[in-house]
Amino acid sequence: MGFSGFYRLFRRRRPTANKDRRVNRRVIPSEGTTVLIVDDSRTVRRVMGLMLRQSGYRALEAADGAQGIALARRHKPNLIFMDVMMPDMDGFQVTRKLQMDVQTQDIPVIIISSKRQATVQNWVEKTGAKGFMAKPFERGELFRRLERAIY
């Protein structure tokens, strides 16, 4: 290897513009597009909320079903991500209450759960939810589900 080859190995490269690594482009939300996350796991709420806020969504967080219903009535979010296993009311009960309420019946709900059994997915259809997302999930899947339900 001559000097020029050696020089190429160690020369300082000019910084390049940030390239977007996404293959599929995401929809840019209009201002005020709100997503409610109802999950008893603080970690799940924080991670999802951070992903949503970084992409321009307004994220609301509820730690249980009763708080989720109250926030849905008050803020009328564009979408709700609903965990299944929660204390007091499970996600299916909360989703049914939202579907029966005139104020919230048009809000799409995506059920999220670590359980992937057919019975869970069957209940998703019975409750009127718009979809199911298994935990753990990747950022891309979160936005694919969100965009499919809202846009």
C-alpha cells in the first residue's frame, strides 16, 4: 500500500448531512394530533410517548382504565393505544366502555399486549378495536399501526 492508500485510510472525512434511514416515509401529523397511551407500565408509556412526541404527535398517558376513559372524554384523542392486562378494568372492558360512549365511540383503539394467543386477537375484533400490536414492538410497527388507523 502506497502513501496515498495509507492516507485514504486515516484522512478525516467531511461530515455528511444527516440521512434519513427510513425506507418508508411517515406521515407528518397535523398540529394537535393526539394519541392516548393507556398502560399500567410506566416504561411502556414513557417509551411510546417519547417516540410519538419525537415524531410530532401530542402524547397523553394514562396508568389505568378509569384514567384512560377520563382522558379520552376530556381530550378526544385521534387514537388510543390500549394495554390488555391492567388493574381494576382490563383493556377490553375499557375499550367496550369507550365504544358505548357517544363522546368516544369514534376514537380508534389499538390493543397492545404481550400475549399473542388467538383468543386475545378474537377479543380485539369483538370489542371493535381497530387492531392489535404485540409487545415488544419496534418503532416502525408503532407508526405503521398508527397511520393505518388514523389516516
